[in-house]
Amino acid sequence: MRLISTYTLMIFCALLTLSGCASDQALRGSLAERDGMIRRLRDENATLQQEIVHLAEDRAGLQSDLRDLRDRQVPLETIPASLPTIEAEELAEYGIEVERRGDEIIYLVPSAITFGAGKAELTPAGERALKALAPRMASDTPGAAVISVEGHTDSDPIRRSGFASNRELSLARALAVHGFLVSLGDLPDERFVVMGYGPHRPLQPNSDASGKARNRRVEIIVRARRE
């Protein structure tokens, strides 16, 4: 009886030892998992701190660029608020319309005055009209303004003019107007921009002869700019 009790005690102690070992292993595993999570969180925190530093540097750089841009700003040179009626009437005698759109002054020169059908050479009437226009532009145009000469046509396809497209014809006409204005000496070449839009910016539908005639034109646009 005493022998059985001894064996029972030994088995009980062994079970307690094994149970303790299992608990220690589980505890060590939990601690290792916790330590790993702490290391990952520390690494993520360090990465976020670096990103914050970089964002702060980028913000400072953008603020510096913005200050530089503000320092370089120059106010727009003002285009005259009113166009003298008598001078507009004088230009109307040559078929030239004068219009204002915001800070732009537009001189509209119909192609019927300046060019023959499908041609890009100025007619005598066109030269007289531009001679009347040039001094008006020189007096109305601020020194910082850009002058756009923009050619336009109707939508009829090119047939016998020798140009590959309406766009080429419109550009050739704009160049002819630009060249004549520069040759008069009142307006320097470096202030001009020359473009040809062909039929793509009509004033009226190209559904009848009147609309087509209105769309065949050269517009001379004076635009204020920043220096």
C-alpha cells in the first residue's frame, strides 16, 4: 500500500513538471510574439516620422516657390477702357470692324476687302485698309501687349487655289496681313503671333452665302500680357 502511494506521488509530480514546462513554452511564445509586434510598430513609427519630415520639407519648398512667383508678378498693363467712336467710324469706311471683348481689342478685317477668292495676296483695297488701321493700332496698343493675327475661312473645300487646305489658306492670309503691318514700321515684329484656324472658328453657320462671307476674315487681336 505504501509502495502504491509512492508511485502515485511520483506520477503526480511528473505531471506537474510537464504542465509547468508547457506553460513556460506558451508564455515564452506569447512574449516573443509581443516583442515582434513592438519591433514592427517601432519600424512603422520611424517610417512615418521620416515621411512627416519629407512632407514638411516639400511644403517649405512650395511656399518658397509661391513667394518667388508673387515677387515676380507685374500688374497687367491696362488697355484703354473706351475706343474713340470717330476713329472706329473712320475704320468702318474701309470695312474694318472694331470690337472689345474684356481686355482685348479686336479688329475684324473681312477677306472680301483684303483678298481675292482663294488668294493670299493683298488687294489694293486691302492695303489701303491696313494703312488706315496701322496708326490706330500703334496708338491704342500698350507696349506690353501681344498682337495676334488670326486667319479664318468658310467651310467650302479648297479646289483651285493651290493651297492644300483651308487652314493653309487662312495662315497664308494672316501672314500677309502681319507682314504688311510690320513693313509699315509702326508695330515691331516681335510683338506678333500669327495663326491660321481655317474653318474651325466660324462667327456664323456656313449654311448660306452670307454666313460664309462673314466667316472669311482676318482678326487682329490686341491682348494685354504680363511682362
